[in-house]
Amino acid sequence: MKFDFNNIESVASNKKFKRMYTSGCFDIFHQGHLNIVKKTKELCDYLIVGVSTDELILKSKGRLPLIPFEERVSILEANRYVDEVIPQVDKDKQAIVDQYNIDAISVGSDWLGKYPSVSCDMVYFDYTPNVSSTVLKKKLGVPN
């Protein structure tokens, strides 16, 4: 029997979602980031991760990230749970849902009630306590 690799998306799966999306700055990749990426991949066949551009971070946080965009992308591309990495150039999540046929978006529980409305399912994962880029930067003596 010959397997058609060009039609791989049609293969039956026991995962809840076909395509999911999560996004973030991912400045100083840490256990909390890994948890959300891993848990998201457990729910889907194909995981797309949006990485905020340096320009978006500067615009929204008033500072540049410690780790440049290209390096943050490389870190996520090397992660075995991630199928595709795309730049997050703005906060329009509905455009991503439409462009990439996203079935669900995953975020940390700290976004509950704060996330913009989208036309797909939302999955909220428990926030990893005491682990954040902000906490790590404070430990390193870096201003947030």
C-alpha cells in the first residue's frame, strides 16, 4: 500500500483540533512557555505559534525585547511541539484565524476575560505560577 504524503492532513486523528494557534513575545523562553506549547500540541494535529515582532513589543510595552525576533523565532522553530512559526505583527487574532484556518487558540489563564473575541474555540491553560519573563528579568536585574 502506498501512502500519499501530499494528503497527510486527511489522515484521521484522535486529537480534538486540527489546527491551533498560540502566540507571545517569548522573550527569555521558560517553563511556562514550554508548558503552553506542549499542552496545545497535545490537543491538535498542527500547531502554529505567533512570535511578536520587536516592533510590536516596542509599540505595546514601550521597550525592545532582550532577545531579538530572529533568535526567538529560531528557539520556537527548534521546539518539537511546534509545526510552524509566524510573525505576530499586530494583535488582530481574527485575521490569523481566517488566514490559517485555525480551529482553536490557546492562551494562559491570565487572559481569561481579557482576550479579544474570535470565531474559533478558546482554550485556557493554567498559568504556570512564579514563572514569567518578568520574574526572570527581575532575578537578572534587568528592567522590565
